[in-house]
Amino acid sequence: MNFLRRRFSDTSATIIPNGYFQNLGSEDNRDKEQQLREKEKEQRDREQKAMGGQPPGPMRQDIGVGFLSSLTGRTNKGKEKVLLVIDDQHTSWAKYFRGKKIHGEFDIRVEQCEFAEINLASCTETGTTIDFKGVRQGQKVVRSFKPDFVLIRQHGRGMEVQEEWRNLIIGFQFGNVGSVNSWEGIYNFMDKPWVFAQLIKLRDRHGTDKFPLIDQAFYPNHKEMKLDHSNCTTWTLRSGQFRAHLMQLSQPKFPVVVKIGHAHNGMGKVRVEGHSDFQDIASVVAITNCYATTESFIDSKYDIRVQKIGSNYKAFMRTSVSGNWKANTGSSAVEQIAMTEQFKLWVDECSELFGGLDIVSVEAIHGKDSKNYIIEVNDSSMQLIGENQEEDRKHIAELVLQKMNACVMHRTGSATMLTSASSLPNLQRTSQSNSPNTSKVGTPTSNQKPALSGTPTKTQSNPPPLPTLDLHDEEDTLTNLKKTFATIFGDI
């Protein structure tokens, strides 16, 4: 065959009419291609059966449906809601939401990371987009996603000065992303003295008997902490104030506990026994460039922890085993105790702060004088203690699930209202076209004069009524359009 082709391609050979050898050998090639296609199909079928799947069906239906899905925007990827959990990797929150659905329709995909691993961009039209960069199982992971809800289990400020996530919190609030606790509460809990100021209002409202708050002093900087004791009795002639009076206001009664900056989880707290030690701590505050608070040291028997997760209440007693004056540092024994009316009053009043806190805990000290002293309040970043931590995590998951259901229902209801409002003009026009009182073209009315008898007139027929589009007809039209495109693309 090749010899003949070379022979007749020679210009010196006899001229053969065009197309005479055009299909020479094409039947053999078609047979080989058909056999190759059959072998590839058999191989794909074997691979599908080995993987436990079904052999692929005809392509005509897949092409038509995929094309129409891209036109209508109806894809299965939208059948999930993204839950962002801001927490460390010691607790895997994905297992508590496995198999859960929002309104029985949307799956929940959990993304867990820390504040330090994310960045975001918020827009009024597209919402909030998260850029995640972290290390998982020894490999660097980079991805982007849009959260529908956020569970915050990490404090808004870290232990270091540069670890402040205020801008991220503002970005989530700007993007109107639902959260537990609310972004307003998370933002206000970034500074402990700001929260303590709200506790002072609760003490003034209920009294020290019902709401026993510990006495505390606030220093915006180190200057009022570093006072010269030798000049405490001198007069300041310019201001006319007595220096000893100022010394009495600024110097606490020792021993005291000094809390530097936004200290939490037992860190940044120092016990000071005397004036000289207090001056040393003041120099440390000057270096950190932070505010500081002081409170009286209470010789305690045990600590009291009252927590509220949704509608679930618990109270704990924590006793230091290692002998440390801070019961939350070192070894300690934790025991769940009965919930009293006073404990319930504490946590219920604190749960109303900053527009409402879904997860909140109150920390108190029971002194050797048999008195209780409330020292601080924690938000959703509180640590879980006791033997029933797994139960508390399930309560948190149920609370988040309820909030997500309410959030999705609210957004769906708003979208339905907007759709209904936009369709009102079309419905009005349709009703007017079907109304029997509406005058049509060619139909005489009482305002029209009859034609003269001597003037020839033409018979005027009423035009056919305009077609109206029903909601069921719209679905049928879409179904027919799918079948038409499927037939077209299947025949290609």
C-alpha cells in the first residue's frame, strides 16, 4: 500500500483522477480504532467495578444536565454550611457536628484554626472570605473559604503584646457573620478592666450581700504606681493638694495581687507583700507599657466556678493540691457542687452583659473568713474543667446548632421577602391582563361612538389573550429545556 502511494505521488507518473485513492485503506483504520475504543471501554468498566462503583452511563444526560446547572446555578456544593471554630488543635470539634444538618437540608463542614492562622476580607456584597495558612500533620496547608457561622473558643488577645486580633473581630462583625458568643461580647472582653467596670454596676444594683465583688484599683500606667515614699508628707504648693492624701489613694493595703495588662488563665498575676516589691512591679509595668490593676489578697479555702452554657448550669469547687495561691495553676482538685440561688443570680446577671452572652462563667474565691468574693467573668473562651468536659462540649455543639438554624432561617426569610417584593409588579400586571373589566382592542365601550351606517366597516376580531406564566408552568418549561439540551448534546 505504501508502495502504491509513493508510486502515484510521483509527478512523472500517470495522472489519476482526484479522490480515486482517497479512501484507500480507511476501512482497515476504522476497524483498528473501533477495537481500541472497545478495549478502553472494557478497561474503564473493570476499574469502576474494582472501585465499587457503577460503569459510566451515556454522556448525553450528563452534558445536558451539567450545562443547565451552570445556567441556573443549582449545584450540590451549596448544600452545606461552613462552621469556623477558632480554637487550638487539642480538641477536634468536627466529631461533635458529624451527621448534623441545618433544617434537615444543609450539611455542616467544620473548619478549625486559631486566630494567628487566619486573615480575612469582608465586603458588603460578597461577605467574609477567610484565608487560612497553617500546618497540619507536618504539612503546610493553604486554603480559602467563606464561613457561615463562627464558634470562638480563643481569647481575643494573646499573651504577647503583638498578639491582638481586634482587626479580625471587626472584620467578622463587618461581614455580619453569626457567632457564639456575639462579636460585641468578644470585642468587649478583650480588656479585663472594661468588663470589671460592668461588674461594679451589678454590685451597685444588687448590693454586696447578693453580688460580693472584690475591691480593685486601676492604674492606666506606671506613673501613679511609682510614688516617692520619702516625699509623701510634702505639700504641693501649685496644686494645693496634700501629697500624703494622694499616696493613700494610690498605694494599696498589702499584701495585694497585681494583674498586668489583659492577664488571663493565671498568667500576668503577681503577689506583692510590701511597698518595695510594689515599686519593682511598677518598673515592670513601665517596660510593658500596659495598664495594671490591684486587688486585695484573699487567703482562700477554695475557688468557685459557676458556668452557663445556653440553658445548662454547673458549679464547681477547685482546691489547690500543690499549695499554690493560684488554684488554676499547678495541681488542683475539681469537684462539682450544687447550684445555689446565689450562684444562679451571679451567672444570670453576667450573661446579660454586652447584649447577651451564650457562654459565660463567673470566678469567685471562698476565703477562710467564710465569705465569697467575685474576682472576674469569662466568655466563650473559658476553659472547661471537671469530669464532664465531654458533656459540656456537647452542650456547646447543641447551642451552636440552634444558633445556626436560627441564623439560616433569618437569612432565608429575608431573601424570600425580597423575592416576593420583586415579583409583585409582575403579578399585578398578570392580574390586570386577566381581569374581565379590562377593555380590549376592538371591543366597543360606552365611551366609543358607533360607526355610521353609510360607512363600510370591517369585521374586527378580538386578538388572542396574552399568555400568562404560572409558577408550575415555569418548572415544566425548565424541565422541557433540560430535555431539549440533553437531546441536542447527546446527538453530537
